[in-house]
Amino acid sequence: MTDQELPQAELAPETAEAAEPEAPAGDLAAERDQLLCEKAELQEMLLRRAAEFDNFRKRTDRERAELIEFAAADALKALLPIIDDFERALAQPCADTPYAEGVALIHQRLLETLRKLGLEPIEAKGQPFDPNFHNAIEMVPTEEAEDHTVLDDLQRGYLFKGRLLRPSMVRVASRG
């Protein structure tokens, strides 16, 4: 005989045993409150983890950008002695005018390219001495300029994207 052929009376005792006894209403309310509390904690934890991940992503993006910027700064710093050599060569008199003009053109194009990358020369001559941007090599007593004014720029300093790459080596006026 199959289950379908059995009379209903015979099935009833088995199903009655399988059913759980009803819990009091107070226990259900306490369990519901506990589950709601756990749900709230899990939601808060999820929000915190999402915020932590977002902060991590932003921090790694910022660090990656800084790493690229500093790598470019190191490359530009290595090129500064070449720029200095060009400036010294251009300061020397040359009998071959077309050659001197060619060297000046190469120097100008190099500086323009580096400016596009973020390199900026520091203008020092005639400016007040600033230890953040100038490295005083010599203090010259003079009455011709104000005290602590840059008289000569012995080696040009540079900024890279607003940050000091190399300070200017300067000769500074002093009174006294």
C-alpha cells in the first residue's frame, strides 16, 4: 500500500509527532530582538568594511601617483647638471655664431620640454634671501643692496610641480 492509499487517520499520528511544540510568545520576541540586533551589527560591519576598502583604494591611488611623480623628479634631478653645463657653455664667448645659436636653441627646447613636465626655475637674483629656496654660499658686505638680498645666482635652483627639487646656490648681501 502506498501513502496515498492509507487512510488519513493513520497519517495523522506521524505528522503530529513531527511538528514541534509551540514556543511561548515571549521566547519568539526575544529571539526576534536578538536577530534584529545581529542584523544591525552585521550591517554596521558591512558599512565599515566598505568604507575601509574605499579608503584603502583612495590611499593606494594617491601613493601610486606620488610614486610616479617622485620617479619623474629623480629623472629630472639627474638632468639638472646637463642644464647647468648648457648655461655655462652659453656664457662663454664663441667665434662660431651659428654653433652658439644651435646650442642656445637646444638649451631652450630642453627647458621648454622640462617646463611642460613641471620643472620651474627659481628666480633668485634681486630677491630677498629665503632659506627654503636658497643655499647661501657667500655673504658679501655691500652698501649697494639691501641686507639679505640675493646678489648673484651661482647655481640655479628648481621646483618640480611646486616642490623644491634643488635649492639655488646664491651670494647674499650683508650690511655690517
